[in-house]
Amino acid sequence: MSINIVTLVGRVGGDPDIKYFESGSVKCRLTLAVKRRSRNSDEPDWFTLELWDKTAEVAGNYVRKGSLIGIKGSLKFDTWSDRQTGANRSMPVIRVDQLELLGSKRDGEGGMTDMSSEHF
């Protein structure tokens, strides 16, 4: 048995990057800042998120820089060859299956908005 499940809650680092494909698919990329539970660090951990199709469209319509969201997905690695050096590169990416809209930056840390129950 193998398990690959990632659950995160954090604030979006920038507006969504949406791409539409001729096939009809939609892809969205976001960055997510998540505070680590540690007394010694105020720096967040940053994650790259990849959303597809309906979930990507929802993110494009409702998520903005500073939005508080929750996600559930799986960890994957994007790999490519560096154009200048030819070296193999990889980057961890969270492939999002579920998106929860929890609020926006102006709502403050403790508050949730009416969209807190929205689940895509």
C-alpha cells in the first residue's frame, strides 16, 4: 500500500496563472505560503500548486494574492532539462484535487467568510 496525500492551509502568494489549452483543459498555478509550527521561525514554507479544469477555473475566478485557502492533493515532481547547462532539474509540485476557499487577507487571521464552506 502507498499513500500520497498532502493537506495544506495557507495564503496565496500571487494572483493565479491560468492557461487554456486547445483540448479544452484549463491549468492554474499558484504559490502558497504556509506557516510552520515552530517558535524559532516566522518564515513560511512556500509550495507550488497545480490545479486543473473546474478547480482551476474556480481558483482563477475567486482566488487572489493573499487569499486564505485550504487544499488537498498529492505530491509530484516536475522534471526538465536546463536549457543552458543541460542539467536535469526537478521541482516539487502539489497536484490539487480539492480546494477550499477560506477567506481573504482583509478578513484577518482568525475570521472566515461566507465562502468557508465552499468546496470544489
